[in-house]
Amino acid sequence: MTTAWTPFHAQLHRTLRQRQLLPNGCTVLMAVSGGQDSLALAALLRDLQPKWDWHLAIAHCNHRWRSDSAENAAHVLRLMAEWGLTAYGEVTLDPPATEADARHWRYAVLTQLAQSHGYSHVVTGHTASDRAETLLYNLARGSGMEGLQALGWERELGNGIRLVRPLLEFRRSDTARICRVLNLPIWEDSTNRDVRYARNRIRHEVLPMLQMYLNPQVEMHLAQTADILASEVEYLNQQAIALYQTAVDLQTGLPRLHRIVLRDASLALQRRVLRHWLRQFDIHPTFEHTEKCVELITAPNRSQTDPFPGGAIAQVSGDWIRLEQRL
């Protein structure tokens, strides 16, 4: 059963064509919670299916966080059956302790289902609003550009399966309107109002304040900033890997870096190369760790950093920066 063609259908159809997110004839597993974002996406993709010849199915992941979680799952699976879509319901044995744990379990489940049943693409209902919230959340946590550009349009999940977020040009207010226009039966998740969760505090307290006192369009502007950062991060990473491959010496056991090669590079690339180098030793560098290493590029011979977690230090040895493991 399809509905009348709306401007929302046209917008999503145009986005999918311009960004080449879901090719004609591909197999698509949609993550559907029953909330407004995922229901709006499922309905729009269902209606667009004849134009794209997709094979569509849905997955519902039950975290068992709420007393009504089983009823929520039954509601989603019943609705998808009415729509004629294949549906998979997964329930966790142990309720996740945190949002991060829940996200990790959910993506693991979606990946496993896609692999087992031959779906090439997994799609989620993340919106521009989610992207704005993630940018603010990661900014407050001290993330670099990688964190600020999170929630991109697509990424690899593994084994050729692509994760796609087709609604990143829609705000949460748009998906609410889609659900009203298409008369979709939303299942209200009470945890989305619980401000004990950091993301909910951003959604219900921080962003409304920014919209009221700074800019009513702050959500879209933040989401567009994340989009700009995504392309710039991709470019910088490509340049940094090329520079790393020029500067690194792998013939001496532990990889070491040629300071002279790094000296003429921009600070942005120096930082990225040094972070990449430290990660080869299972060191996850903080900003302070990276800056100490940057100083070694022009420091006198035998200069060194403070110990990293685990006891290793970075040290100048002539034209080279090397890592010395210390017990």
C-alpha cells in the first residue's frame, strides 16, 4: 500500500539520486524503533521502492530498557507485517548499561542480520537534528574534527555492508510532520524525555536555548557544519597518510619518523601524522600527548616527551623521532 506523493518523498528521492546512497535493486535492512524518525524513513522508502526496485526489510532491536519494550516491539512487527515487509525482531539477553553499550549492541545485531540474510545496506533514521546534537555532545567532550563530523551519510559496517543515513537533510520537526501527513502510528519512547541522558539534555535543554537566544536555524547550521567537516577530514586524512608513508622508516624494528620530512608540513598534517604514528603502538594520544610530539619536530637532539600510558616515551634521535619502550 502506497500513499500520495508528497514534497517529503520528492526531497528524499532527490537526495538518494544526488548522493547515490541506495543503488537501484539493492537489498536494504531498515532499523525501525517505532519512533517518528525511523517510521518516517520506513514509510518513505516503502513508497519509493517501486521507483528503485529495492528489496526492503526491517529490524527492530529491543534493549529491554522499558516496561513496555515488548509491546513496542510487537507494535513495530505488526505494522511491518501490515505493510508486507519482512521483519526481524531481536532482543538483548542483558540490557545494556549505557547509551554507548546499547549502540554497540544494536549495530552488531544489524551487521549480523545483514550478513546472515544478504542485505547490502543498513539504513537508520538519523536526522540533521541528531547530527547537530552529536556535534555539540562531542564538542563538549573535547573531540577533534573526527568527532565533530560524526554521523556521516554512509560508512562501511564490514564485509561490504554499507550503513546509510538518508534523512540527514531532514530535521526532527520534519519527521514529525511526515508522520502526521502519512498518519503513521508512532510509539512514544519515554526514555527520549529522560534528561538523565546527556543527549536528551542537549535535545530538550541546550538546543532549545540556542534556538531561542542565538538562531532559530541552529540545528541545520550545525548539521551543515558537520557535513563540511566530513569532507575536510577525509581530505586531511588522505594527505596525512601520504605524508606518513613518506616520513616513516619501517626498517629499524619500531617505526620511526623523519623530522625533516615533517618540518615543512602544516601543523594540521603534523598532528595527524603523529597521532597515526602513536596509534601504531596502541597509544591513544590526548591533545597534550600530540603537542609534546609536535615539539620534537624542531627540538634539540635527545629531547623527549613525558611517558605515555604504559611508560613509553617519544625521543629525538638525530633526524628521527622514535619511540622508546620503558618498563
